Amino acid sequence: MPELPDVEGFRGVLERCGQGRRVRKVDVRDAGVLRDVTAERLQVAVEGRSFAEPRRHGKFLVAPLDDGSGPALVWHFGMTGALLCAPADEPPHDHDRVLLTLDDGNRLGYRDQRKLQGIRLAETPDDVDALLADLGPDALTIDRAGFLDLLADRRGAVKSLLMDQSALAGLGNLLSDEILWRARIAPDRPAREIEEAEARGLFTAMGRVLDTAVRDARVPPRRNWLTGHRDDPEPECPRCGNPLDSRRVSGRRTVWCPHCQR
């Protein structure tokens, strides 16, 4: 599932391939990925306009058009979505749902197998703000004080808090497990019971994990990361060598080290 680092990578694709480029044609190959907009309305709003500088908040990618004062495309990538740049004459992939042909001969493609989320059209910047209004602060930009306040004010397990997009935007299952493993905190610990020193360590772990993952545009399955072992037949902790455990927390498969994370 695309998480913050993946979407930051898609932002880079849009910046490199689309920013400043005019959209010559919008080809909606599968309207099942459109949310609250028809194919015809999307074509009228986007064709002939140029992409301004894109921005990301949490798992959402916002692509303003022209000078940014009017319409914007808003992507949410769900579980299998991706944004790719390719030559306009390259044959489409079976899961390419919307293709945007640009004036330089390239093409932006929204590819999505399961179609759980998709593309929205925000008519104004205020509409963009309304779409993002229920999201918490971005996990990449929140400061330490804000993060400590977040932990102190919330009930429930700390992993549930990290994955709650209304509390902290951008973290998903893999990132949350990795961050908690780095901080040596069990995923089912109540957030309010985490002491300040531990909370500071959790914030530091989050920053370090995100810095590396953003550079890779994904949560990297490195062998010195928890992520690199979670799908092994008999997974072991890359830090202490003890067996990893797995069960569901907040409805998601959660992997952790019972020896390291107490």
C-alpha cells in the first residue's frame, strides 16, 4: 500500500514530468477510479491547462493547474495506485486507468489494479482544503512538541494512533511497525502511558525512518530493517535474533519483536 514515502515519490514524478507542461489530452480508460467527477468534467477542466507545483499532505497528492488559483487534481492512491511517466506512444498497461498526454510527448499515467481510491477534481483551493480538512499534521513536517502533545492526548494503542490519518497523516502499516521497532516500543502499548523520554525516542525514530524511506520512495525491505524480515518463513529480529511475533492490531497484521519491544 502506498504510504507517505511512495506518495512523495509520486510527487517527484509529477514535478519532473508534468510541472510546467500543458495537458493536451485526458484519456479516461476506466471511470471507476474517478471520485465525485465525471470523465467529461475532468477532460473539460484539465485539457489545455498546465501543471503548477505539486504538493503532498499525508497520502494525498495535490496537483494545482495553471497559476494554482483554480482547479486541482487530487490523487489518493489506495492500496495499489501509482503515478508513472512514460513516452506518449508507449502502449498502455492493462491497469492504466487515466492517461494525461503532455505537450512534450510524455504521458502521465494513473495505474491502479484494485481501484479502491482514485482521482478527485477540486474546483478551487478552498475545495482542496475541504478535502484535506479531516487529516492531521503531516508526519514528515510535524515538530517534536506537536508529536508529544499528540501522544499525551490520545487513548488507545500507540500503533492505532500512528496509523490514524486524522491524528497524523502519512503513516501506514509498514512504517508504523518499523518506527515502533526502532523505538523499542510494543505496538499495543497505550499511547498515553508512553513516558516523555520514550516519546522523544519515538519521534526521532520516525524522522530517521522517514528520511531513508523518502529517499527510496518506498518503505525499503532492507535486511537490517524489520520490514526486510516481516515476510520471512520464520522471521527473526535483525537486532537481537529472536523470533518476531505477528498478530492483528487495529485490524492490521502487526509484526514486532517481543524481546526488544516491551
